[in-house]
Amino acid sequence: MTGTRWRAGARWRAGARDAALLAPSLAALALLFGGAIIGAARVSLVPLGQGPTLEAWRDLFDDPLFADAVLFTVRTALLSTALAALVALGLALAVRRRGALVRILLALPVPVPHLLVATVAVVWLAPGGLADRALGGLPVTPVRDPAGMGIVLVYVYKEAPFLLLLVLAALGRGHQESDEAAAALGLTPFQRLRWVTWPTVRSPLVVGSIVVLAFALGAFEVPLAVGPSNPPTIAEYAREATQGDLVSGQSTAAAALLLSAVASIALAAIAVRAARDPQGG
């Protein structure tokens, strides 16, 4: 009984210590992010110089362009995340036994800003760009593609290396020993992938993919640089809403961005839960 109480007290003290260490960062995050959320909610409900009203929310949900923006944003974000995860998993399986130099080269896009990658894509792949001139024409034109091909390509180029690092970190020496033991027992490569490799990489891959998805849902610079003018993403829709009537446009933009932020918060909560589950479930 005494040992149980001592262990419970030790866990409580460890939790209190961790909470105290995280408190300053959490307070700053709550102040900055929470303040922005509260401000957006206030602007959406109380337009400048007016009383409380739900007019901005009614206009938002009645606007077919916003529905198109939501569908376009979700479609490109899901497609980008899925392709980035597949590319990262394939590369990880191909280079897991290679040296550090190969991993460093594959990770080079990670610190590069998204806007820089999008700008390079425009310079090379846009109609009249460097690749178009050098090859005398491209079979496809990803920049300004109505389906958002350019957005997807930029996100895959940027996010696949990020997910690759997470997967490679999971495929350490412990996994290598388990994989070799499974091979010695006669398991085929597909069986080892299913029963040894996938359970090892599932958690970091799921958590990383949720992070990528949350970012893609709210990002602004890549769709603006390489995406089509119509349909817009949610962030572009919010920007365009402020170009008309200043008061109502700000309220509509705040409502749209607030919905995007709520979706990102929900995805962050899912990521935290998945990170606590060693099986990524």
C-alpha cells in the first residue's frame, strides 16, 4: 500500500514539474493564439460601428463561392498530405540502410520557406517559364492549374522530406533487428512490411500527416503563388472578402478564418491523441 502511494506521489510530482516547465510556453501560446481566436470571433459577431449580429455568418454560409473554397481547400490538402505520406514512406524504405549523406540530401527542402519553393515553381513551370522555354512547351501546366496541381506539387516537395525524417527516426536499430529476426523466421518482405515495419512507422507517420494537413488547410502563400484564381482556398477567400465592403468584408473574413482555425485546432487535438498512442490509433 505504501509503495503504491509512493509511486502515485512520484507520478504526481513528475507531472507537476513538467507542467511548471511548460507553463511559460503554454501561457504565451494561449495569449497569442487565444487572443487571435477571440479577436476573430468578436469581429465576426460585432462588426465595426455596429451591434452584435450573425449577418457575417449567414452571408458566409449562403455564399456558393465559400462552399467552393472549402471543397477546394480540403481536396488539395488531403491529396497533398496523402501523396507526401506515400512518398515519404517509399523513400524511407529505400534509404533506411543508406548513409547520412543521402538522408541529408533528401532533407534539404525542409528548412526552405514554402514561398521560396512556390516562387521557384512559378519561374520554372509557369507558362513562358524557364522549363517551358527550354523544352519548347510542357505537357502539363501545374501553375494556375484549375485542379490545384501546382499547390499539391509544392506541398509534396516540401512536406514529404519532413515526414521522411519522422519515419526514418522510427526505423532505427531496434526496427532493423526486428526486421532481420522476422526474415530469419521466413517472413516474406510484404509480411515484414505489414507486421514489423508498418506498426513501427504508423504513429509518427499519422501524427506528422495530421500536422501537414492542418498546415495545408490554413496556408496562404502557396495557393496565392501557384494556385488558380478560382476557386480560391479559404485563406484566399478571406483576403478577397476584405477587398469589397470594409466592415462586412472584415466580418466575413474573420468568420471564414475562424472556421479554418477551429479545424486546425481539432486536427491538433487528434495529433496529440495519436502521439500518445504507441500504435498511432
